[in-house]
Amino acid sequence: MRVAVVCAGAIGAYVGAFMTKAGEDVTLIDQYPEHIEQMRRTGVKITGVLPRTNLTTPVNAIHVHEVQSMANQGPVDIAFITSKAYDTPWAAALIKPYLATNGVVASLQNAINEEAIASVVGWGRTLGVAIAGLGVELHAPGQVKRTQVEVEGQVVFRVGEVHGRITPRAEAAAKLLSAADRSKTTTNLWGERWTKLVVNAMRNGVAAVTGIKGPDQNSNEVTRWLMIRLGSEAVRVGQALGFQLETPQGLDAEMLARAGENDKSALNEINRLIIESAVYRTDDNRPSMAQDVAKGRRTEVDQMNGLVVERGREVGIATPVNAKIQALVQRVSQGKLKPGLDAVSGI
């Protein structure tokens, strides 16, 4: 199979490097010139908490303006889009002309982007991948750091068709991703997707607004209670939409929802589990939205907390905490609010 990774930043370079090392025919495409040039010179260097992820491997990397050269090569069987959610439409349009007749495009992103991909390439060529338990950061051109340890038995990549059936192409995508970490196919793509959104809604905006990193988010009483309420709202919206939710960060979804509604028994248990899970994140773990704020980039808050608010409005579920975090992230991004715990006081 010929594989393309479109917008190969942190997650794209990570999976692209492992697939290449496994002998797959992979082309990494990105719009960050220095990143592409560094990968061409020295390959992708991966470091982090797992011994097997400390490696450097050569990769085939091209600039966005060089994608037209792919017309002289074989067609692409599967393209993984790893861009920010708001860049999904143009990323799908970029690779569409180079797809094989039966080629597919798979979202390997935060938020929920299958509809945006399908609007470009059609539903029949759209796959989805939900990711759990994989924190990575592009800390320098060509250099990716993994900041989450493995949780025993956790499957990182869950590949699914939008119609919910297991297909050979979904199995092929899962096999490709298994070079990087545990993978499986799922009949519950939409439930997996919303479950991941619950995690995004809980952690990303809080980190962006407070500046507090991963493990400290879990141990700090203020941020932990805020995350629980954000997750509770997101769970209730997902349930109202009819999704079969999985276990966000190993938490029972219904218990998380009740904890955010101040059910004392549920709150005590969720607090305990979140505090205990801090050990799975390194001290320098930063959710992607906090990385974006630190680098002065556009955030995905509208596609994360904003999507919870939008869908909540549609199904009549109130989401005031997600709406507040969405507004605060926007203010931080615009330089109107300094990140810190004071920024979330009173929520």
C-alpha cells in the first residue's frame, strides 16, 4: 500500500516514522518548511518515556508545494490526515487528486472531522480513527517527544467505518497503525469519537487557560473539579445524541457525568481515579491546545469545547462550563487574558 500522512506534525511524524520503519511506503507532507527540511536531513527523531520510542529513522518527507510531484508516482491507497481540525477541508482537497480509485482518507485528529472529509472526498472514501492515551509534542523540527506512558491493555488507535461495519480497508488501516502502537477496528466509531471529544473537552481548554501541565491538572483541586464538570456536560450531550460512549481516560462515562452533577459518591470515585492516573503523564506533558497557545497558533477550542456547546444547544443540554472555557481560551489566544489559575476562578 502507498500511504500519505497529510500535515505531518507531532502525531503525523510519530506514526509516519513508525510505519516507515516497519517497511511501509509512506510519504509525509507538511506545511512547516523547517520541519520538512530537518526530516530530510536527519529523519524523525522520537524520544520519550518508552524505551521503544527512542529512535531516529529516515522518512520520505515533502513540502506542500511539492505534492504535485506525487502525480508521477503510484496512487495513494490510504491518506491519514493529522492536521488541526480547522485545516481538515483543505488537507483533504490537497490529497484527493492523488488517491487510488478505491483510496480512502482517514481522520487521525482531535475533534470530529469525518463530515468535513466526506464533504471533499465522499462518505464512501472516509474512515475515522479515535486515539486514546497518546500524548506527543513536536518540540523542534523533526523531533517528536512522547509524554504519556502506556496503560496496560489500552488500545491507542481505534479504526472505524462511518457505517459501523468491519471492512478489509479498516483492518488494513489498523494494521498500518499497529507499527506505532496497539490498534484495533471498531464498530462504534461515533461513540469512540465522542468519547475522545469528552477527553479533549476536559483537558485541552483547561491547560490552555491555566498554563498547568498534564499531571498537575489531575492533582490540583481547582483544575480537577473543572475538568470533571466539563467532562460531565460532554457526556450528557453525547448520551442525548445517542452515542454509545466508551470509557474516557478509563473513567465510567455515566459516573463522570454524575460526578459533575455533584453526586457525592460518584465524585469521590472519579476524583480518586483522576488523581491516580496522573502517573501516566510526564511532568512536561502538555495537551495540544496548551502547545498552540504557547506557540502563538490558532487553537481548536471551537472544534472541541465549542462543538460540545453547539451540539448541546441542538439537543437541549445546557453546557455553561464548556461555553465559559471556550470564551476564556479565545481571550487567552488574543492576548486579552494572562494564563493562570486566576483565569478560571469563579467558574
